[in-house]
Amino acid sequence: MRLCIYEDAHVEKLEPITLTRPLVQVWLGTSTLLDKFLKRLAPTCWGLWVRPQLRAYAQEMFPGVPVNETAWLRQEATFLVNARWLPPANPCLPDEPHVGVCSDQIAYMRLSQKHSDRLHADMVDRFEDLIAGLPQRPVAGSMLRYPWDIVSLNETVLAEEAPLWVRTNPDACLPSGIHLVGNPGKLYLDPTVSLEPPVTVNTCAGPVILDRHAQVQAFSRLEGPCYIGPHSVVLGARIRRGTTIGPGCRIGGEVEGSVFQGWANKYHDGFIGHSWIGEWVNIAAGVQISDLRHDYNTVPVHRFGQRQDSGLLKLGAIIGDHTKLGLGVLVNTGSIFGIFCNVLPGPSYAPNYIPSFCRYWRGELRACQDLNALLEVAKKVMYRRQQTLSPALMDTYRAIYIGTAAERLNYAPIVSKWVLRATA
């Protein structure tokens, strides 16, 4: 199978998750979406079609992989797969030309050579012309529509992917000092994992998976289904069910039903519930992110200038890359913070919506004017973890800063009504 994973116009509705990265790089369950496509579809060769502003960054991340190359697409018959489609574990894709439809949206297109010859640079905007006349078939799986779908689907995906991990080491001996509650066959420990007893592991509701070089310090409690990613450290924390911690994170306090994209720092006590946390986010001591309304109604979300019902009983916050939450910040249910936000304590909850590159302090929301200063801080933060801010990623941040300027102008003058704002 020859595969091209493409981003359609709807992918921008997944911001801020997709603001700084191709969607295929987002973590869900025990891996990125790209890993799932490659494992479940098993292509012989593959390429990407991403938003133009992310092309250079994608080429840097995936050297040698065709990115937005029309000539490569036209060479042979190709499966065009929507990056928002989460395929089932064992998809069956007929080889004849057709369109796979999931939840009334295009999941993939199996194109013949004749159809591939018609591909061009603005193909994403003209799919209707491209697939005219092709038969449509319903397919299983899920379509990602909103950023909180990553949070709501995570526990289910963890359970689905667990057998791939547990079968690889079914007879592993339990290290001393580890108190296991539940089925030992649902505990997967990579040989490089470091455990400092006492640690409690509960697999009654699902598997607990610790990936390579993960560290779990004393007095931690891990409740499945959950996944601790490569080189992440759990610091005496309570990791509750439905949680994915991506690579390079430091996690303390209590976390429930949340996804950490990677390299986040939540070293201290505090609660995070049913949230998505971007890369290089720093969460100070005492930060509390609420995920449940007192009236038990579904959580509304404010985005794109409108109030929208998430349909979820529990939803905390969606927090973009490089955002920092100061000591004791209170974050209300259904909050969305962009990238490079600086959120400091105020007289009440932080605003439910903060645009990218903004600062909130003492009830005032202000736009950050010095992008170079923010990038210098980002370099220092990444250097502390032996990572570097690449030129392509820096250019991406600069482009986003320019592209979100109008939104900051609209939101930054609005101060007083945010101060006492509640979700209701």
C-alpha cells in the first residue's frame, strides 16, 4: 500500500493542539497518530500533506519523507488518508478505487492512477472534483472533530492498544516493593524502567504501561488504563485512569483522564483533570484545573468567539505549547489557552479563553509584545532537557505570532468581564 496522510481544512478546528504541529504528531493512547497509521495500515511507502506553514517543520521532523510533493503523489495509485481519521485496530481497505466515509466525513480515498494524475497543490480544497463518481463505503473508526476529542477518546484507545504491549512480556516478574492490585498480566514494564518502592499499581480497570526509561518514584500510585512515556518521571504522583504521559515529562500531584503531549513540567502538587497539556508547558505548585461542573451539566467551551457545548460531563483545559501557569492558578472547566501564554494568579479563576502570546495577571489580559524574549526563554527551557529549538520550529512560531495578532487585539482590551467569569 502506498499511503499519503493529509490534513483537511477541518484540522484547524483542533487548535491549539494542531497550531504548532502536524496532526499526525499528536499523542493518543500509547503512541502518536502517525505511529497508529503506520502500524495499522502497514504501507510500503508513505508521505504527508500538511498545512503550508508547517511544511518546513514537517520536512525537518521526517527527513526523506515526501511532504506536500505533488509529483510523488502522481507517480502511482495512492491511498489518501485523512489525518483526523482514527482507524480501527485491523482495518480492511478494499483495493479498488472508492471513498471511505466515517461519521459523514471523508476518512480516506483509494485513488486509481487516473485519479492520482489529477492531483495538484490545492487538492485539499477541491476533493469534491477529485472523487466525483467514486463509490462511497462506510468505514469503522472515529473522526477527530474538536480538540477535546483527544481527551475523551484516550481511555478507550489505551484499552484497545494494551494487548500490543502486554503480550510482549506476559511472564515478567514483579519487582520487589511494588504493590499490585489486579491482574499482573495487565502490567507492562519495559526492562529499562526504574521503580523506587513503595509504588502501588492498580490494573483492575485496565492496563498500566511504562515505556522505556520511565521512572516512578516512591509513594506513586498508578491506576490503569494509563501510559507513562519514554524518559518521563512520576514524582510521588497519583496517576488515575485514562491518562497518557508523553515523552520527557515530569509529573507530580494528581492527574486524571488527561493527555500530556510531551516535555511538560508538573513537578508539584495540584490537580489536573480531563485535560490536554501541550509540549513545554510549565505548571507551578498548587495549580488546580477543574473538570466537573457543580450542576453536572455538560461543559461549554468558548472558542472562535462562540460558546459551544462539548457534550462532555468532564472536561478540564486545553493548554497550548510553552504556556506557563503560575503558583496557585485556578483554571475553570472547559478552558482553552493558546501557545506561549503566561497565566499568573488573579482574584478568581483565570479566563476561560486566552489567545496565544498573551499574559494574564491580577485580572488583566495583555498581549505579549516581545516575541524574541519569549523565544529566548523557550530556548533555555529546552536546553535544560538537552533539546534545541530548531530554525524551522522557530519560524513556525514567528508565523503563528503574526497570524494570531488580530485575535490578540480583539481579546486583550477585554479585562473586567473576565475577572469574575464562571463557566455558567
